[in-house]
Amino acid sequence: MLIDRLREYGQTDYYPFHMPGHKRQIKMGITSFPNPFSVDITEIEGFDNLHHAEGILRASMDYAASVYGSDRSWYLVNGSTGGILSAICAAVNPGEKILMARNSHKAAYNAVAVHRLAPVYVYPDVIKELGIQGGVRPEAVKAVLEREKNIKCIYITSPTYEGIVSDVREIAQLAHRHGILLIVDEAHGAHFPFGESFPESALDCGADIVIQSLHKTLPSLTQTAIMHLKSSLISPEQVERYLTVFQSSSPSYVFLSSIDACVRYMAGRGKEDVKRYEERLSRFYNRIERLENLKYLDDRICGKYGVYGRDPSKLVFFPPAFLKADSGPELASVLREKYHLEAEMACCSYALFMTSLMDTEEGFERLLQALYEIDAQTVQAAGAAQDGSKEIPVPSAAVKIPADAWCREGEKVLLSHAAGRISGTFVVVYPPGIPLLVPGERIDSQMTEQIEKNRQLGITVEGIDGDSIRVLL
Ligand SMILES: Cc1ncc(COP(=O)(O)O)c(C=O)c1O
């Protein structure tokens, strides 16, 4: 049974440098959480209705709004995904244009698909020497706004999975000068308002709608998230209309009480725990300065590549060719097998470790000692680092509305024969969940190579069926 496997795993010494942010600590930062079955109810008298909250849930969400400084906040029980779908569909009518960063999570593309939107992309800078996306430059957003007429809203992700923050304040001002709203996917930044060493939250920078996954970086159960509105450009009723479409009509009270407890804890006693966590992080960064071969992301990246700020809670390591040329998955695998440390994700060139205020001193120490050992072996195994420019292929759109390509007749062809064809599907590397290909985009040989490379490294690539991909006739 699944539960037996989970219980067994929970009793091992594998340490989670991944979500959820509660790090499997039963305390959840509050008081001990009861057996979930004993508090799992439905919308009975006195317990309100999330789709039409007027009682205990409304009071709890209004309290959350006061903590975050929003006009309204809503609890989300199917992750940021439900919030992103609702926000985009509420802000942009079918057939209209949305200016979105091409490095958006698949949830945003699903909104584009179900609402038949016409995306106009802005491309974040690429940090070529590291093979990751930088920030979205306000100048790039401005250029698109000046070029394209009738854009209804701007959508960006800040921070990215790797913790890269864009200049949200400037982008919000641009949006407002054009009379349109800015939606920010801050799924990875729910902790931002609660610590001094974290970047400023998008809501405080003037974004109109901000979506945060509590479960990613704070002590709350998986699937729990929150959406904030602070805007005169869209009504709460319009947003709520879509929340009732994209959220379950039987929301889990276990999830809802986890959100309520998390927000209250963060607004209260959690503040002290955040301070201790920030000190731990700061000590960790000081001590990794001793690493000689493993590169890592730090604040030196700020001010370049459109990077306005960086979230220190994300520990991102770029191994040189210590076993293979692209050794992110290799690093994650050695840490798992030999040291029982589980990374959040590994891409071609890096491995990412997620931390939260629930991480222990011991957890940080184990990671540090493992990295020191690997760093020393890297010299013996590979000698010189194999650096170089890592391009990220940028496909061009042949069909303006992805939904049109998604619904159009297609055929399956071998990936190796797909160059030159137009994609009839999303191809998504997971994690991080950003589409390499969107329906309607032209496939080239650089793209097929990139997809193959990810597959060979054992990274999950959604949208490829066996060795085939759906293309348009
Ligand atoms: C940038 C980003 N946005 C949105 C999401 C979706 O969040 P959730 O899993 O809470 O639905 C993710 C998930 O990994 C993400 O990385």
C-alpha cells in the first residue's frame, strides 16, 4: 500500500531538500496537528463554503489579507495552479492578448489554452555560462507594450524556481501606465514577506494579483496556496467567478486549516524562527565559500542578466564535469545514494536544494559536509572544469493562438523526424514545468536535441509519447 511505502520512507534518514516546506515536521510550526481523519469534514453548518465564503473561512481569509496587506486574499486547495488559471482567465477574455514571460509555468499555458488567448512573449535574459534563465527586463516589457496593441494583462514569474527575481516594481508601473494589470506567479516566494534577507514581495512592489504556494516554502500541507488581490483594475467578484471554476467544490478542511495555521504562525511566532533560519542560511553561504570546484548561485548575479534580486533560500549548485559533462542529475544522484540527501530537482547543468525555516541545523550540516567531500573528489575525478556557453533554444510561433494548434488535426512523428514541423502539443520538462514547446511553435533541430538530452539524463519530459511527438498536419 502507498501509505506503507510513505511511512517506511518517513522512517529512513533521507533528508528532504525539497518541498513541502514543512519538511515533514509534524509540528507544522504551530501546535501538533491532529490526525487528519479526525478533522476532515465538508461544508456543514457553521463551517462556511469556500466558493461563497461568509463565515469562518471568510474571517480567516480576511485575516490573511490583513497580514499580507492585500484587498482580498483567497485560499487555494489545488496549489498555485488553481490561482494562476483563475487569475489569467479573470483578467483576459477569450481571444484577447496576454503579454507573458516565455518561462512561465505550464499552469499559465493551460489558462492560455482553455481561454483561447493569444500570448505575446517576453523573453527573460539567459545566463549562458550557467544554462539558466535570468530576469525579465522592464525594457523588454516596455518594447512589447509599445509594439503590440490591445494587450490586456502582463504575467511574469518572480522568483523563478532558481530564485531569480525580476524588477517587479518597474514592470508594475509600466503595466499601470498602460492601464492593465500585472499578475505575478510568486509560487516560490510565499516566505518573502516574512524575512529581511528575502526580496520584497511582488504585492508590496505594486503587482495587482500575486499567487503563492504556501506548501513550497512555508510549513503547510502540499497543495495549499494563497492568492492576493490589490488592485482597482479588476473586481474581487470577477476573480471569484473563476475560482469556483478551477477549485474543487469539496475543498479539504484539512488543507484549509493548514493554510489558516500557517498564516497565523508566520504572522506570530514564526517571525523568530525565520530569524534563526536566516542566520543558518547566512552561515551556510559563508561556509560554502571554501568550495573550489562546485559553483553556486549567489548575489553576484544581481544587477546582470535582468536579475533584480535573488532568493537565498534556494541553494543552486553547478557541478563542473565531475563525472559527466552535464552533471546536475549526477550530483543529485550521488547526494541521494551516498549521503541520503534528496534534492528538489536536477536539470542538465545544476541541482537545486530547497530550504525553509523548518530545516534543521543538522540538515544544513549534512549537506555542507557532503558538498565538501564531493568538491574534493571532483578535482581527483575530472580535473579541470568544463565550462562554456549553454544556450536555451527559443522556438518561434507559427500559430498565434496555441489552442488553435492544440485542437487542430495532427499526426505522431518520431522526434528525430520532427524538425521543421509545427508542434501540436506542449512539451514540458518536469520539474520545473516550463514548456520547451507550445502548440503552434515550430520545432527545429536544436529543440529536438535539447529534448533528447533531457531524456537521456533521465529527466521527465511530458508530451513525448515513446519516441514520438504530435505535430500538425
Ligand atoms: C514557478 C511555478 N509556478 C507555479 C507552480 C504551480 O504550483 P502548485 O504546485 O502549487 O500548483 C509551480 C510548481 O512547481 C512553479 O514552479
